[in-house]
Amino acid sequence: MTGAMLKVLSFFVYTLLIIISLSCPSCVQNKNIYNLPDDMVIVTDVDGPIKLFPVNYYVTNQFTKQQVKALRESTNYWEKESNGIVKINIVPEWKEPVPFDHDYYRYYSKKTVWLFDSNTKTAKELYNKFESFIGLSYGNYIVIINVDPSIGIDDMKLTIVFSHELGHQFGMEHINCKYEALMNNDCNYGNITKWDMLLFCSLYDCKNKVIPLLQNPNITL
């Protein structure tokens, strides 16, 4: 093949790639569209974006009806702030096929949510593996720890922790604490902010949705 023919072939290949990228916005990294500050994201071990909503989260029967209500408040909050991009169904009183096992439920076909007292064997095993935490998102499961079993986990705290861990389930990493966000390590009192939504929209296609927190002249889309 001559040099001229190679040049012509290369031209057609590049042209085809451009056409595909323009006709398939989801094939292009949304991070090129949203202006994230260079120091905003702290890299953590999270999976990629959820491929398709709605998603079912199967909740073990360790949660009371009131606690399940608190979990639903988290999912409703995310749905509201994402203007319907997030859609989650909470399926309560799920009967797990085997006792909790990190490796088993990490790759389990269902997304599951677990609640353990801090003094239980399971919580201690997880502490040994991941160090101390209240909420943990890993693979296909979320674990929430009731730090003080004598009192029980407060519903508001449960909502905040679950909201934060859902962010990790969506593929969101931690956000530097200089940018106040739900995805800060301290969860920022449970408030989803413009920084959360900027990160969220760098992973999901928000272009055709009106995201209330991003309707600000200082936010460049």
C-alpha cells in the first residue's frame, strides 16, 4: 500500500471516528463537557456508572420499617436533585441466600444493603479488612454500621450515610473537603450540592435535564 493510500485511509478513519462521537454523545467522556476543578476529586476505589436505571436495592431484614423509610428518603433525594436520572426501588425484607460474605456479595447479581451492629463478628471482620467506617460501598453491596448498638442508629444519620454510599454506587469518588459536598468524607451534613452534581453529571448524561443545583451562571456546562 502506497503512502498516498495510507493517508487517504487514515483520513477516512478519523472522519468516521468524529462522526461516531457526534452521533453518540454517550460514547464520549462527559468529563470533557463539565469543568471539574483539577483538585476536586480524590480518587477512591469505586465502580463505574450504573448502566441503566431503575435499579433495585435489596434490603436485609435487619432494617426496621422506619429505617427502610429513611433509606427511601435518600433515594428520593437523589432522584429529585438529578431530575429523575436516578431511579431506585428499595425492596425490603430481602432474604439473603447465604450469610454476609464480602467476596460473595461483592459480585452478587443483586445490589444489597446491610445493617450490622459494631460488636458483631461481621462488623469486626469488615473493620479488619477496610478499617473503621460507618458506611461502606463495595461492588454490589452497601454496609452500614450501627456504631452504638445500645442506642441504635439515628434515622437522619442513616439517611446521610446511605445517600453518601449511593453516590459511590453511582461511580462517584470522594470530593475534596474544600468543596462542600455530600461526597466529602464527612458527608457535609447530608446535603447534595452543586459539586456533587458536577461530578454526577461528569459520569451521566445530564445535558437534556434541568439540574436545579447547576442553574447558576458560575457553573459552566
